Amino acid sequence: MGVAAPNGVGIPAFTDAIKKGISGIHFYKELEDLNFSCCVGGIPPVSEELKQQYLSPLQLRNFNSSGILYGCIAGMDAWNDAGLPMNGTDNPDWDSGTVFGTGTSGVEKYREAIYHVDAGNVKKLGSTTVLQIMASGISAYLNGIIGFGNLVTTNSSACCTGTDAILIAFERIRSGKAKRMLAGGCSDHGPYIWGGFDALKVTTYKNNSSPEKASRPMSATASGFVPGSGAGALVLESLESAIGRGAKIYGEILGGAVNSGGQRSDGSMTAPNSTAVQRCIKEAVEDAGIHADEIGLINGHLTATAKDATEIKNWSEALNRKGKDFPYIHSLKSMTGHCLGASGAIECVAALLGLKNDFIFPSLNCEDVHPEIAAIIDTEKIPHKLIETDKLQVIAKASFGFGDVNSCIIFKKYTG
């Protein structure tokens, strides 16, 4: 796996951060100067020096998309972590491919291009404009670095993007059409990505002076999400292939499901159809071949909006579990903010780190649990501190996105 998250770049740094409950959310003067209501956000700490450890000066001149940069870092780290070589031969690796998603790519480059075109300077656009603003720019750049010969594509499904990418890759392997797939999601940072959410009034405005307290999933004082950015990447592989080459295994994917509420009933462009959400969770459990009682932890979508209580209600009804019988549940967004198209992938990396290394990371800033949530589940099921346990066997991770789309994936601890 690989990760470029607001609270840690690289698996060691990210693992340390989530175990210690370290926030990667900071105040940004640029947002205040642009009259944003929410002036805090999550941006991975990637220095110029760190960039040069991954990409050549020529490659770095070829793009200024932060999302592509984060995706390349996470994707290369994942490939290396899997013990796989960067393909330096003249032939593609026919057994390997990538599904690497994004919500929006290269907005800074798009802005630059618009100004050049409006000024009549189309010839100043340069030769890499198309590569940076096409949605598939991230998978194209990773393909050039690694050399895939199988499916190479980019998916986009709002906040479900990263989780969907993993499930698409999973199905590719399960169908026997690939031996291994690099799957993940990435998102740019900055005002041109985050501005629309600020205008939509779904981001918080109450904690600009205390950024580490701003993201408050499941809290009674939650006032909206904190925008974030970054990338998460996982190498998926058939068990036969992984065992055959002695690969490091973080966990097993048992199954999953994706669906949509069709923006019908209580669903809309920005709100989930609860019937569809529950159906997605139930279908994921069924596809995984497990019983709902086997789930020991939920890695929720939980964005710190008014829909958190609805999400808990949907989990409870879908799993038919409540009170003390409800699984542990937490939200990584309390530390990273909502990393948009990258969120599902980064959160899957976090889930698998806990599964392999026997811990449940804390959910920050929800000591004042929302009363509607407290009425459904035992609040002790929300970990405020690190829990070290070797009892955790199965994790359910879900994402729910704009457009009324849903995805749920079931992970199991690998025991050999």
C-alpha cells in the first residue's frame, strides 16, 4: 500500500499518525484572503525535496496537478511495498493494470489554460495541458512509470471514487482477467477545488482558529466537513499469485457492492437514499459470504455533516445491530478532513493497517456524541483513544457520494 495523506506521507508516517490521533488539518491564510467561510483544510506535507525522491525534474515540470503528484507518490510506494519492480523492459506487464480514480484533475492547469486562451496565447499552453486536465491523467502517468499491459483506466464517482476503484480492480482479478491491479484514488487541493463546497455551505466555518478541532464526525457540535486532499493506493493480487512470490499481505477482500439510490425517495444529488445505502451494505455482506455479526469494526464515511446520524441509522438497520451489539465505528476524516475522490482509498489503507497490526485508531472530536447517534448505539463503540486488540477479524468500509451513489467493501484479517 501507499498513501499521501494530510497527516502523513508514506505508510510508516501515516501509521504513526493514525495510532496517535494526529490531525493533518491546518489553517490556510490563502483561503481567508479569498473570503472562504472555511479557512482550514488537509494537505499532505510534500516538500520539494520529497517530490524529487519520486519524480525527475523533467517529470515534475510536466505537471502542476497536486492530485497527480499525490497519486504518483502513493502508487509508486504501493508498488514498491508489494515488492514489485518498476517495469524497465520494452514490453508491458500484461498481467498487471491500474484503476486509479479522481474527482477532478488539474484544475490549476485548467485555470492557467483558460487565461492563456482568453488572452489569445493558445500557443503558450504547452504540450502537457491535455495530459494534466484529462481525468485519466493519473492512471496515464502511473502507467508510464510502472509499465502496465492490462486494464489502465480512471474512474470517477464523487466520494465513492477510491472505494469503487478498489472494487473494480477486485472484480478484474476475481474474473481471472488480471493477476494484480494497482487501485486507488487521488484529489487535488486548493481553493479551486474546495470553493464549490464552501459555496454549497457544507464545509465548517466554526473552527478556523482551532483547525485540529474542526473535523467533528458524529459530534453534536459538528458543523460541516473539512476539505482535504491526497491519495491512497493498494496493490490487489490473487492469493495464488501473492503466495507464489511470497508477497506481504495486509488483508483479504472478501467482497463488496456498489449501487445507487437513483436520486429517488429521500435521495438527491447531495443526499443518500437510505434504502439504497442499506441495500448496498447488505449486498456487500452477502457477497463476502459472512454474517453481519462477524463485523467487528466499521470504517465509516462519516463526514461531520447532518447526515452522520442518518448513516449510523442505516448501518444499524442494515446489519440489524444496535446498542452494545453494534460494532466499533470510527471516522478517519476526524484527522484528515474529507479527501474527496481520494477519501475511500486513504481510508481503506487505514483500515487495513489496523487490521494487520491489531489496532483500532481513535475517532477525534466526538466526545459530545450526537444525541440521535447515542440513541442508536452504545457510545463506547466510538473509540476516542487507540485500542490495541488482536480480536479484530472483519472490517466493513463504506463510502457514499454526491449523485446518490454508494459502495461498501468487506476486509478480513489474513491468517495464512
